[in-house]
Amino acid sequence: MDFEKLIAERYSVRKFENKHPEQKVVDKILSAGHLSPTGCNFQPQRILVLNTDDSIEKLKECTKCHFDAPCAMLVCYNKNESWTRPYDGALSAPVDAAIVATHMMLAAYNEGVGSCWVMHFDPSKMRAAFNIPENIVPEVLLVMGYPRKDSSPAELHSASRPMSETVFYDSF
């Protein structure tokens, strides 16, 4: 699909068919995350694929924003493997995880799989439910699956501020 068309059409899906994405489609989505750029190519991302009925039931205990999706991918990062900016100690890993999640979200849409970016989850419940080690930080949850026919963009989907409010040249 044409990239401009893809980013214009993609929206947060909150209604899913009760059908798991095929493994070859899941693999393509994961490959997009694997190919994503990361700070100094440290690749701190760790992705937990949740695609069994049992894991989805556990997920529902961690977030109310699961939207009954048949599949989810929890994008985490290893805080011990992040590039660190020397001036202020900022980790690149949270940004790296966001880049990975974005690539996966767009790849999913390109394969006909809808997704919704979820930050509303309880990290401590996620840790307990899925045995996440202390050095692994859950950052972004992508719930995904095939959109139901009655799925449509949320009302605010196309509401964007004018670029003049968000883009500046040479100085603020």
C-alpha cells in the first residue's frame, strides 16, 4: 500500500472480529518491529505476543482497554540495554519502543489487521500476569485483530491542530 494512503487511512480500531491473525501475518508485523531503528542500534525492545485465549484473559485483568481484541503485543524495553544520552542520562529505550510499536502498528494495517495503541494498563499487573523481569519495562500495548465491519474511526480521529501550532522553523 502507498505509505501516504496508509498513514491517512489507519485509525485506532476498537471493535474486532473474533479471529486471530494468521501466524505469517503476525511474523510480518514482528519483522517490522525488528527492522525498526533504535538508539545506536542497541535494540532494547522486547515484545511479548499475547495470542492465546489464556493470555488474553490475563490481559483483561491488566487493562480495561483490551477492546476484546484476539491478539495483543506488549512492547517493552530492557532498561539495561538502552543507549544513554551522556549530557543528561536520558534513556533512548522508551523512544525506541515507541518507534518499534509505530512500525508494527503500520505494518499491521498494511496486512489488513487493525490495532489500537494503549497506554492505559497497570504495569505491575502486567509484570505479575506475564512474569516480566524487573529489567524489562512495559511501554506500549498494541491490541490488534481484524476490524469488525461496524468499526470506524473515533470522532476525534481526524481532528488535528493546524501545523502552524505544532511545527516551528529555526526557533520557537
